[in-house]
Amino acid sequence: MRYRSTRSGRETDLLTAVMRGLADDGGLFVPVDLPHFDPGSIAGDTLAEIAAELLQPFFSGSPLESDLRAICDDALDFAVPLQRLRGAPDPLAVLELFHGPTAAFKDIGARFLAAVMERALPLPGDDDRPVTILVATSGDTGGAVAAAFHGRSRLRVGVLFPKGQVSARQQHQLTCWGGNVRSFEVAGSFDDCQAVAKAALMDPALSRRYRFSSANSINLGRLLPQVAYHAASSLWHWREAGTAAGHIVPTGNLGNGLACVWARAMGMPIREIVFAVNSNLTIPEYLSTGKWGPRPSVRTLASAMDVGDPSNMERLFDMLPDFAELRATVQAYPVDDDAIRAQIRQDDERFGQVWCPHTATGFRVYDQLAEAQRADRPWIVCATAHPAKFESITESVTGHSVPVPDSLQALLARPSEHISIRADIDALGVELDRWNAEFA
Ligand SMILES: *Cc1c(COP(=O)(O)O)cnc(C)c1O
């Protein structure tokens, strides 16, 4: 399989697309052709088995083609259950994507990317320097990336997080690793962290000393396994019920959303696709007006979806350049903070289930679908994070705590350590050199 940039159309191979993340021309990599499957031809049962079959065409011709099964087994080694919601009047299920090491669905993409990169190295002609991944984080991504890359050979991760702006539990997940992961607390905002990371990646002097890469959510290596979980859940439902379910997908940067669109385009039995967003209205406004209006993000309770300029929209525009066709393919509805709180409270009472604020947007959207869209029609809502990750919100809304999953508990019990730096590239450079010297 070849991959091309959404901008220049220039083509490259899988490993280059994954190691670069972003094309040189600023575009995003997309497969030259999306493969197509007959759902009945897929034999696998577990997520890892289905992923290995479905992603085979994406790896064909790559040096990692024969490693794909091992990559899937390595990365997708935790439960991703599709649970029927008892007590719902119409067929409704929740796809729990939060049983990974950091209790959020980003574990799936980050672990797959790490498993691919580890096996891809060394690239032909490489020297033996490790690859240093720099990740700026406002909370969740950094933890998932650190967990996914921890202990992997030839790879190091530098996490940059804004001082005083992540929750105590989030900070712990960013700083409890050691070894090939180092955490930098930056005196500044998330935007400052991002600016420092970007400046480092582009700095000629630092780039001579380090081989940098990134693990952004636009990386193909994170997107591909997300296609697999949408495919797997659609197949599990279809095999049991003989029908195609609609999928409701909480999304922000549109990684989760676009992956579902790809899964359906690849032939998976997905009836309708509905994006649930928070008060960042760029996508639903576009679908109702036809005008694309990216803007600064606004802060909401579903903070991991606070995106005003969703990057992956570029891939969706590339796939469906015709507005009428795009609008016939996906729907999107917004959910504000009051509705998020109300939904968490209501479903705790109704189903005895506490949702994280992101997942709550999905169930709100479900409840607001027209009666005819729900009656006897099966739906699957993606649950993107465990509620215990957002305990300050869920506890204040429901009045009770939720048990912390064992994997998260284990992280919270690890000692934590970080280095504080100024928000500038020289400060980061000094620390990277010091870190490097410790390995020498
Ligand atoms: C990142 C994230 C999302 C949104 O994912 P996108 O890829 O931006 O669509 C939703 N929920 C949680 C918990 C997340 O961490």
C-alpha cells in the first residue's frame, strides 16, 4: 500500500508516513486506495484478530507485513468489550474503549504506534541513535504515549506538560515512568508546550544531535487501530443480530470520528455515523451551513474534545470533497456542559452506569435522536475514557465515587518524578543533552 499527502498528492510508504507523522508539505497521509472487505469474509473474533485481517492491505509491501499479527497482539492486549445496556427501551450498546493502561481510548492508538515504531527501527541506513518522541500534552495524550512507549528499545519519549494545568491524577500518569520516558513541567500554557516541542523538532542544531519524531493524533499509526475497533464492534453486533448498528462517536480532533467513516467505507456493517461533540461547534456548524469555520477552542467538561480546528477534517474533505455527499455520510450534534452533567446524572440513575464527560456527549446525542431513528434500531455508543479519570466531575454530579480500575491504581502507586523547565527551546535542549549523557 502507498500513502499520499492530502496536499501535494506526493506518495510514500507506510513506515515513512508513520515515522514522519505529517507530510513535508503540511498535509496528512491517506492510503492511495481504501481496501474493501465483505464482512462475511472476516474470520477473526477478538479485536487483535480482526485488526490483523483488516489492516493487512495497509501493511502489504511493507517490511513489517509479516509482523502485523504480532503488532496487533502486542498493542491490543486488553479487553474492548461491547456491552448491551440493560434497561434501555431500544437496542443500545456501549463499546468500552477504556480498559488500557491509562484508562482511555488513546491507549489503543498510542500502543499500536509504539509497537509499529519499535519494529520499524532501525530503518535501513540508520545510525544507532534512538528516536526521541516529543509530546506536548494538556493531560491525556501524554500519559497514553508515555505508557505505550515505556520500555521499548531504540525509542525515548519526552513529555512536555503545562505547570499547574493538569489534574493531580493526570500529572501522575505523565511523571511515573522513568527509564526511556522523561517528563518536563513547562512554566507556561499548553500552547507554550506545543510551541517548544515544535521548535525543537524544527531546530537544525538539535536535529543534528537527536532523531526526533512525534506521536500526534494525526499519525496514521494511531488512526489504523481505531478503524479496527469500529470494525470489530460493527462485526460483533452484526454476527449476533444480523443487522448493522449505527455508531455514535464522541470526537474532537476527529480521529475517532474519521476512523469510523473509514471502517464503513471499507465495507463494515455500520448503518449511520453520528459524531457527538462538545461546545466546540466547528463540525456541526459546517454540516448545517456548508461553511468551514475553524476557530480557537473553548474549554468544556469534555476537555479532551476541546478542538476548534479539527485536524482530521482534512482527511474527510479529501475523501468526500462533495459537500452533499459528506453531509449524507455523517451527522454531528453538539452537547454543552449542562447537558453533559444532566446525562451523567440521568444514566447513573437509569442504568447504574457513570460515564466520563466525553462518553456522556455520546449518550446525550443518542437520547436526542428522533424517536424514529431509535425505535428498534440498534446503536453503539463509544465510551472513550473510564469515569475514574474524571472523578472531580463525576463525583460532584453523582454524589458518589467510582472504583479506580486496577491498571490505573497501579500507575498511581508508582513513584513520580519530573524536571521543571522554562518555556523555551534552549532550556529543553540543555535537559535533553543532560539526559543523553546519562545514557552514554
Ligand atoms: C482524545 C479523546 C477524545 C476525542 O478523540 P478524537 O480523536 O479527537 O476524536 C474523546 N474522548 C477522550 C477521553 C479522549 O481522550
